Amino acid sequence: MLYIALPLYWKEVGLDSIWQVGVLLSINRFIRLPFNPIVGWIYSRISLKTGLVIAIILGSITTLGYGLLNGFIAWIILRGVWGIAWSFLRIGGLSIVAFNTEENNRGKSIGLYNGLYRLGSLVGMLAGGLLVPILGLSTISIIFGSLTLLALPLIFLYVKTTPLKDHEQDNTEKVIFKGNSYINSLKQGRGRIIFTGFCITLLFQGIFISTLSSVIEQNHGESVILFGTVISATFLTGIILSLQWIWGPFLGVRFGTWSDGVKGRVPVLIISLIFASLTFGIISNEIPILVLIFFTFLVMIAATSLTTIVDAIALDISKNSNVVSFITTYSMAQDLGASIGPFISFLIIGLVNGFSYIYWGGAIIFLLLAILWSNSYKRHGKSISISNVALEKQ
């Protein structure tokens, strides 16, 4: 919700300048960088259920605070606390998927997981685009903060109380990977997948989501005529971005299932990177609104595929190491990319052709990543096609 509403309604919450929007949209991820290792350490000593309860309570308090408090300093604190809450949610959620899946279904499972939790983003995007102009950001924040508490009964009913360290021990005793070449390729791939995760979140979560409403407003004005109807730029952005959360559970599962197949995850990753490089930069051009919407859909399809595949590869690698430790490191890289994105974006968009610099620069990054993974795939072949490596019991 904030990524759509805050860039346009920042004065309502007591901000003094547009640069403060970039700081607020970034600070929660910067906070997660030092807190992710702490949260990972805490998870090794508590149960998943306890960690998720902490996350929900903190998340509810901060969202209520958006509606009750004004001013840059107050919002800095709220966004920081929300960052800690998300660390508990992210590390706990990925750990559940890693511990409860195998190589031949992990892509499908992470696609379903990502799709389901982003259904919440669907509600947020629609509310941000439709209801904020009518009811105001403060009222919507109070409603959302109250609704967040509804997750607590579900956690108590369905999440086990077993500490993560017990899962870790069970995993080590049960499974080993066949073949030294595969283990070596996993070790070599850790830095590559962490860097890729950083870039994906930088470009999609950090830049694309936080600036799309500004791109539409820059090229088409605060109101857009679509099929004879005048709608606000915020509402249009909400509709566009919400569609990704609608198709997320379906396309995410489909892309994940493809990566679980015989050829593995890397070929699907390379194709998705090339596809993203061909479509990402066009969004910044002054093109008809329907053409802009079309290319935005293509970019979001690429985002769904890349997020699913990169997360699946990261979980594959984590199973050959300390799961919580690697997931914590991977999450830190993602948070760094997502936090830098809005901050850089709102500094650059004020320049002449600033949007072009951001989006065409992102297209180049996607292309370079495709080249990086293609070269690695040619050198190692199926040893880095994670999904088709057999597992055996000790």
C-alpha cells in the first residue's frame, strides 16, 4: 500500500520533502540488514510459532502507528520496527519451505508460498490505489493494522512449536548429496545466487514497485483516461500491480514446476533474465498508456518467474549447509537490494531523463546476469541444474 500511496500523499503524514519518501520506503530494509543475523540467532533458540507471533504483533503495532502518528521521525521508527517484524516473517517462512520440501517439488512449493503471501499485497495495492484517495492514508492504516491480528489464530492452529535447531539436526541426519562435483558447484554458486537475489529485489521490489506510480504520473498526469473513464494514477497503479498477486499462486507454481523438471532451474532462470532485459527499460518511455500497461504486465510475469526460481535455487543450496544461516545471508542480500532501490530511485528521478536512467540501467543488469548464468551453465552443465540431482539416505 505505501509504495503506491506514500509517493503521492506524503504531505498527509507530515513529511516535508519527496526525498523523505525514498528514505521511509528504504529504511525498513536497511534495518533488516543488522537485525537479520540477530533474528536468525533467535530462531535457533525459539520455535517457528513464537517467532511468527512476534512478527504479527510487531506488524500490527507499526501499521496502526501509520494511522496514528505523523512526522518524519515517528515514521522512521515505525518503518524500522516493521523491518524487524518482516525479518521474523521472511526467515521463518523460507525455513518452513526448506525443511518441508525435497528437490523435486521445491520449485513448486516456493512458487505457491510466494504467491499466497503476496495475496496480502493484492489487498494492499487495491486499497492503496482505491481507498486512500477517498478515506485517507491514516484511516486505511488503522483498518489494516487491526486486520493483521487475525493471523494469530492461524499461527496457533497450524504452525508447529519445534525449534529450528531441531529441524536442522533432523535434516543433517537424513540426507546427503551425491557427487563431489555437485557439492562443489553448490559452494561456488552461493555467491552467484546471493548476488542475483540482490539484483532481483533491487530492480523489482526496490525500483519497479516504488516508482511505477511516479512513471505513470510523469508521462500521463495524475489522472488517466482509460476506455473513456478517468481514473487516478494511483488507482491504475494499484490495479496493475495487484494483478501480479492474483496470478502469483498460479504462475509461480507453474514456473516452479518447470524448474523442478529434468533440465533443472538454471535454463528457466536464464530465459527469464533475457525476457526481463528486453521489456524492463521500455516502461520508462513516453508510450501510449495501453502499451505501457502491456509491457508492465510482461515485466511482472518476468518478476514472478525470477523470484520463484532464484528463491528455489537458494533453498536448494541452503539444504547443503546450515539452512537458517544461509537463508539469513540470502535474506540480507535481498533486503540490501530492496532498500537501495527506492533510495536511489527517488534521488535519480529528479534528474533530466531520470526514469530512463533507472529502467534502462536495470535492463542492462538483467542482461549481464543472463550472461553470468549462461557462462556458468556452459562450464558446469547439469551440475548446477539443481533439481535433477539425486538424494540418498545415509
